[in-house]
Amino acid sequence: MKTCGIIVEYNPMHKGHLYHIEQARKTSGCDVLIAVLSGCFSQRALPSLIDPYTKSMLAIRYGVDLVVELPAVYAAQSADRFARYAIETLANLKVDCIVFGSETNDIAALEQLLESAKSVQTDPSRSWQANIGSAIGPNDILGMQYIDYAHQYGIVPLCIQRSPSFKSATRTRSDYFAGASEEFLSDHFIEQQNWNSYYPYLRTFLLMSSPDTLAGYHLVNEGIEYRLIENASRYRTWDKFLEASVSKTYTRARIQRTCLFIMLQITKEEMKRNDCLHCSILLAMNQTGRAYLNSIKKESVVYSKFSALPAFLQKVHLRTKRLYESVMPHDIKDTVYVE
């Protein structure tokens, strides 16, 4: 039974994602398609417009057999770490290959760029593209990391051409919050899920915390805690706070990730002790996915119940869920979707 993995965020799900599912099956010739999905928050620490349960349900309905979670603290990371954690959980599920979207659609060229990048001393004040001297696209940046970790686990990396004909998730979010009335699957969108909704809590937390306390949280480095406290005292809107906090070394995404870890109160020590994801957290499955899980249950660590999760993952799950729900008028479903 051939298995293929895809690494997805669906923030929100759009027609390009359906194409990815279709082409992943076609390109890999797989019998089982497994998606590792970021849940409440994305790689750039954006709140998910669609809740994890619904995203998982949609993935199954549109052709995925098994969906597992990339928890927020493993998803909201740099490209390198995001890729490592995603590949670790797919390796736990014994996938044979992965398929990702690519601007170049050339595995050999990406492998060559990867080797070149490893020999370059990076400057944190410059973009990844500038460091390696190549105008590489964002999907290829992630793709290179996928390739690197896939090789380490004996997983075959495959890619498909990313098509500009599909509206991106970024554009979809922008159009939705600008008032667009008809977006694909917009009936599942949660309008409160944006950083403006979280800023009152973040601002209050920053103003009530000491610099020493903030410095203990993951990603709070190089004295950024002082800048965040100062900007929280000066600005009452998220956009102005974010604009003032960005610097040469702290990009927009880095600020968002840092603020997420502050709100979740996850420390550097906790992440250091839990710096791997050699397990899988089940979100959804169909009958094919269920049969596959049964076939690997003696070889893989798969959690389907909250009570079975290790203490750290329980803590992350509860804090992430409560934070995500804090800006909503109701709670979200927190069960495994089975079709």
C-alpha cells in the first residue's frame, strides 16, 4: 500500500488546494493520502479562518484519507523548523513520499540550491532569498526544507507546478476582510479570527508582564521584550503595534510568532525539552485512513484521544484551543471527524 503525505494549512482552503490533493494522488500513485495540517494558527502565526475540525472535515471530503495535526507551537515556526516537525510526524506514519507545490517544479534544481544554501553564512537582517543570492519563491523555500528532511527519513520528495491561476490564501483572506461577499467556502470562515481580535489580550498581557518574564518565552530574544512593551503602551491597534515592532531582524511573521508564544505562555525551556514531533495527532479519517492506521498501529505513535497525549501536548492543545475560542461567541468542535 503506497502512502503519500502533503503538508497543508488551509488558511483558508481554496481551489488551488483541491488541485494539490488531486495532483498529489496522480503524481504519487498513492493508495492512501495523508495530510499534516496546521490547526488554529499557521506557520506565520496567523489565526486560522476555518477551525481545525472543519478544515479536517473538508480535507476528507475533497480527497484526503487521513488528517493529522501540526500543533500551533510546531506550526508557528521558521520554514526550517516547520518543515522538520511536519516531516517528523509524516515519518511516524510511514509515508513513502511527499508532494508539494513549487514555483520551479524541479526537485533536482531545488536540491542543488539546498546544497548551495548550506555553504552560505546567513545574515539574519537579510531575507532568505538575499542570503542565497536567488529569487526563489516562498513555496520553493519551504520545498527545499521538505526535501532536506524527507531525505533524512527515506521519504521521496515530489513536486507539482504551483499555478498562479488559483487565488492564493493570502489574497483570499485580504479580499474577505475587505468585504468580498463570495469566497470559496466562505460560509465556513470565522470573521473574528484575525490579529485585531487578539490584540486587546496581547496588549494587556505585555503591559502587565515584566521584561524578565517575557524573556523566558520561546522566540523572545535580543531584547525584543522591551520593544514590545513600549509599543504596547504607545499603540492601541494591532496594525500600528506590528508596524512599529518590525525591524531588520524581526520580520512581520517573526513578530506574530513571538506574540503567539507570549500569549500561549510557552517557555524556551519547554520547547527545548520538546523539540521533536515523533508522533501523530489524529484529526480526521475516512475508511481507507482507518484501515491504514490499523495496519501501522504497532509501528507508529498515533493519538486519537486528548487523555492519551503527553503532558506537554495536552498543555499546548488546551491553551491553543482556549486562546482561539476566546475571540469567538462559541466553542469549536474538538473531536476526530470520521467519514
